[in-house]
Amino acid sequence: MRITLMLLMILASAVAMAEPRARDLGVPFDGEPGPLNAITDVAGVAVGHATVIEDFANGHKARTGVTAILPRGRADIRTPVFGGWFSLNGNGEMTGTTWLEESGLLDGPVMITNTHSVGVVRDAVIAWRVRQGGADASGYWWSLPVVAETWDGHLNEANGFHVTAAHAGAALDAAAAGPVTEGNVGGGTGMICHEFKCGIGTSSRRVAIGGRALTVGVLVQANYGLRETLRIAGVPVGQHLREHRAYQDQPRETGSIIIVVATDAPLLPHQLKRMARRASLGLGRMGSYAGDGSGDIFVAFSIANKTVHGGAPFVNAEFLENGHMDPLFEATVQATEEAIVNALVAARDMQGEGGRWAKALPHADLVALLKRYGRLTTPR
């Protein structure tokens, strides 16, 4: 059975508008979210997905895709942003980080896909940027794209190489502001979290520092964790919901998570690395211990200081004094936690390669547990 990419994008968007998010179920969270409660609450940030779901005549199945995050949106793909990255556990891949560490600049989009598609997506980003024009008279772009991955081989035929350059281009072309589709979509299509179906999730927080309103947004591609350690809003959910485990014979964690943190706060690269590190604490609230087999890699960027990247020999950059960063640290932790829960809540049951299943987190059971532990709030 073949389903076109465009149809899948339309269906995914329709599902996203109809399905509840974690707050709609009464899951309690700290902090004040932005109007969309998404990474796109940071002005200019755009997100796009290309979802690949296909059943082949030979019995194999594609359950995969690509997600694109454009720091300054489609309107400005040429101006870099200050950025920083952090690896909590490095059993994974994020390309372009050597230059990001050296220069403190994130130049171009952040792409997330499956493990064996990093190369094709990386090359496709360069080709896509060349097609946009404006590099120089030759049309040449010097580019070291940031492409990250998590493994979807439980549901996807990982060695089928089903993600193509066209899919990467489609995700970039689809990138837009506004609500972000979550769950079984884009790079998160075949992902599993705490042995429940998972995928893409996002959240945001608003803070005030020095009389200025600032925003932190987070997007995750979650594919980590065993069932027993799962905690939601402090409730040991995984110790109660033990049935329908995706990995029946897996004794240790071998998953991964990619976390992208965006902000409009004026921060320098070393401060953004500090922000990226704080995503670890949001992940820890969910019960992760960053196992040996997990690739837990995070990147943070700021859309501020746009005018300092014009090539002048001397520039003045605004930045927040370190002693005032605590609200941003807290916002990063809070938004990371909620983004992961949103990914779990948005995901739906999926059968994939080899007839294997990943069951979604049952909403009714989650609500019952929150109520039992006195943690259920009034749904928004």
C-alpha cells in the first residue's frame, strides 16, 4: 500500500489539531507557556516535517522521516545565530558540532532524522541552500549542516534507506511558524520512548528578566528509556503501566533523544552551551539516567544579535549577565520535561517492520494514575 507524502502531511496536521496535549489531560507543569506552547513561540523559528510511511511488496515497512528547524525561518536562511551544544551521552550523532563549538555559530537549519539517514539529509541541506541562491556569484555555499539522529529500527526498515534528499527538501520547504505537529511525524515517525510509542514533542516558557519578556522554546525527538523508570509529573507511571512493552527482550536502554532549545534572550555561545546542559535536568525528571547505549545530544541557539553577523571587523553584541540566567535555566528544564510528555501523549499505536508494534501511552490510565497520586489538575 502506498500513501503519498503530501497526503501524510495533511493527515498529520489534521490529527494534530484534533488530539489533546498533556495539559489537556490534566498533567501539571510548572512555568508559564507561550501562546502556542511550542518552540515556534520564539519569534521567527519555523518547523517542518516530512513523514515517510510505506508498506512494500517485499514485506518491509518504512516508518521514518525528517524534521527541520529553521532558527530564523524561511524569510532569513542566510543569517547565522549564536549557538552551543552538549552531549550528555554520546552514543549518537549530531553533525556540524565541531565548527559550532569552534565558532559559536549555527549557520543553517537543524535537521533530525533516523540514524542511517544522517548522510543523505546532510548533503540534501547543502543542495537545498544552494537552490535558495544568494550565496555568491557562483551559487556556492560553504556549509557544515547540523543533522542529528535517533534510531527507529524497531518499527522502520533502518537499512532500507527510505529517507531521500527529496524528503529532506520537503521538510525544509514545509517549515513554518505556528502550531507544531507532534507524535508520529517527521523524524519522530518511528520513535519509541520508555517502550511507548513516542516521537516529536514541543513546549515553551515565558520569563521576565530586567523588565524584558523573553521566551524559551524546546523541541524533542524522543526515542529513549525503559518502562520502569518513566515518571510523569513525579508519578512513577512506568511502575504501574507494565503491559504492551515495545522491547520485550531488551534488558538495558539503547535509545536516544535529541533536544533543540531556542530562545530570543541575547546570549553568547558559551551561555547557550549552559542552556543546552540544563535540558539534561528536564530529561532526568522523566526518569532517564542517560544509559550507555543512549545518544542524548542537545543544541541551543538564540535569535538575538542578528545585526552582529554582517561581516564588520568590530561589532557590539548584547548579552545577559550570567548572574541573571537562572530563569532561563529553569524555563529550559520545564519546557524540556513538557515537550517529552507532549511527544508521549501525541503518539499513536504503530505497527511496523517485522510486524512489531509500539503501543501509545493510554490517556485514561495516565489520568487515573495522576488522580491516584493527587497530581491531576483541571485540564485547560
